[in-house]
Amino acid sequence: MTINTIICATKKSPRCKFAEDKAIEIAKKYNSKLIFLHVIDKKFTVNKDAGGVLENAKEKAVENGISPGDVLTEEREGDVVSQIKVSAKEHDSDLVIIGYPHTDVGFLERHLLEIEGAGKFVKRLKEKIGCEIMMASEYIINSEIKTVADSGLEISHKVLINKIICATKGSSGCKIAENKSIEIAKNYNSKLIFLYVINIGFLEKGIGGGGEWTKDDAISGLKNIGNVILDIAKEKAVEMGMSPDNVLTEERTGNIASQINVSVEENDADLVIIGHPETDVGFIERHILKRDGTEKFVKQLREKIGSEVMIV
């Protein structure tokens, strides 16, 4: 079997390190040209250290015995899947290797991978990109390439969710989100962060009239309420079998979506879980959810927050 050119899509992520290692291993075995590709998708957080990621990957490949002339690096901007497709076509690539999906495909798709098996999922992704696909992670059971043909690569692995953020305010909808977060965190041995956000914009609109009740008073009162809500959520998670060390609480002040976004970046969260929109998003957005369906609404929210989102 001949594999002349391999593209490894990479970014600053532990998952991509497994992809890089697997790409180097296969490139050495088949004497292939190896191209490390970094795609900047401005819908999500821009990785400003793209050059460093690519240089480190190339250096690792050379240290592992691949000729410097056979290792190339490439940086593109745009939709991740589309740019991988363009690169695969331009280089006439035989194989594309990626890390286990994080934000580039949906949470539901990752669960389809677990339910339907890797073969079916890889086939669908292969049709999008137009090239043979291999997904690499520490959970790979059988990554041996048997054929680069229509049947796809025989790979099996488990969903990896390291950190979950559950935005809560103690409402009935948030209770459902808390329960789902605990269930998923237990299932995947994830760290769970309960997040409470005090919406300053709401306070600025709601306080006035010359009374003695100030914004600082309101924030102080809401912080006290938030502490109670977070303590109850953490206690519930521990009672349901989670280790106290894996349950954190966090309080922030500001715009809700923006503060969730900041928390996601600081904690490198894989998934955000929220209750069904009631007051956290506007009336128009709730009607968009009803009109366009949950999938489209989640996509829009995911782009705002910069992480995978689940509404329960």
C-alpha cells in the first residue's frame, strides 16, 4: 500500500498531540510526505501561537527520524473542515489525521460516534473532506491501517470530555441542567464547574428612582444568593457520587454569554450545559429557538461562547 502524502490538522490541544504522534508514526512507516496544517477559525478563539504549534510539530517529526524535506507546515484561515478539504485537494493527500473532535464538530455528533461506531462517523467526515480520514486519541484500540479504501479505517475510541461548565441560577430549568451535568461528568469522569453569573446590564436597567437601594447593594445580595445556589449544586453533585475535588464553583459578574465565554477559555472547557432559555436570552431568541429548532440555536450560541453547548 502507498501513502504518499499525509495531512495532520493540529492546534494547541492535547488531542492534537496524539494526532501528530500518529501522523509521524505512519509517515515513517510508509515514507510519506507529512504536512502539519493549522486552521484559524475566527468564529472561535484565535490561536495566536499558530506558528509555534507548527514549528513544534515539525521539530518533533524531525527528531523522530523524518527528513526535514519531507515535513511541511501550512496555516489557513476559515472554516476548519472546508480548509482541510482545500488543503487535501491541493496536495493530493492520501490521508488526513485529526485529533478526537473537540469543537469542530457538534456534541451530538460525538455521541453518534460512540453510538454508531467510528466507521460510520469517519465515512461521513470523509465525504465532507473528500479524503481518507483517521481520528487519533489515547483511546484508540486498533489504529492499524488495513486499507485506504471505501470501507474506511477501523478505529474505535471513547468520547473524551475533560471539563464541563454548568451555568446555573437556581431556577427549575437550571436544576435540570445541573442534573444532566452531573450525569455526564460521572459518565466521563469529568471535572464539573458550576458557574453563577450576575448580570450587570439587568441591574443597571432595574435600579433607579432615587431610593436607597444601590447597584452595589443589589450585587452584594445577588452574590449571597449565588453562593447558596452554588453550594447546593456542589452538595448535590457530591451526594450523587462525584468526588468533591472534581466539583468546582465559580461566580462572575457581567454579561452572561461573555462571562461564560471567559470561563470556557480560562478553564479550557469541552462542554457548556445550560437550562432551556427563559430569562438568560431575549424574547426574540426564544422564538428563534421555537422557529428554527434547537440545532440552529445551539450553533449560534456555540459561536458566541466559543465552546460546545448543550441545552437541556
